[in-house]
Amino acid sequence: MEIDRPARGFRTVSFVVTVAGLAVIIVTLGVMVVLATGRAAGETDEPTRDGLVRLAYVSMVLLGLAVVLLGWVVARHLGRRMRSIQRDLHHEPTPYVDAWSEAGRRAKAPEEDSESER
């Protein structure tokens, strides 16, 4: 009889939530980059165009950081998963031991005092 580790389900949920959050951040930043560069290309006012270019630059930097974080989260999850699979493959089941007979073997009757018999 094998005991399931309850943390495995929590890790999977945590992984899915983290990946979904990072995916939303990546899509949002990608849209910001596209919109800022598209708007900056058609802008004639110099200060507005510089602001849009800076916004696009910051969005690209954050987008790159989010992609790196997503890669790290996925690699870490897959690494843990592979170690778990390897551990399960090399696991040898514990041999059956009758606990009651083992407890009876270990238990010793209290020694009787010779004075109490008198």
C-alpha cells in the first residue's frame, strides 16, 4: 500500500496558476509593444513619439523578463517531475511485517519480584 504525497497536487495547481499568470503578462506586454510601436511610427509630435518609444522599450524588457521567468518555472517543474518519476521507478516496496506478532515478540512480561510472592 503506497501513501500518496498530498503536496504533488498542490504543486501542479501552483504550477498551472503561475504559468497562466505569466502567459497573461506576456500577452499583455506583447500587445503593449505592438500598439506603442505602431502608434509611434505614425506620430509626428516628437515628445509623444519619444514617450511611446520608451514605453515600447520598457515593455520589451519586461516581456523578455517574463519569458525568462516562464522558462525557469517550466524547467523547474519538469526537473522536479523527472526526479519524482525516477524515484518512483527505483522504489522497492517495503516487505510485509505483521505488526502484532512483532509487538508481541518485543514486549516482555514484567519480572516478578521474589518478595511480592511471600
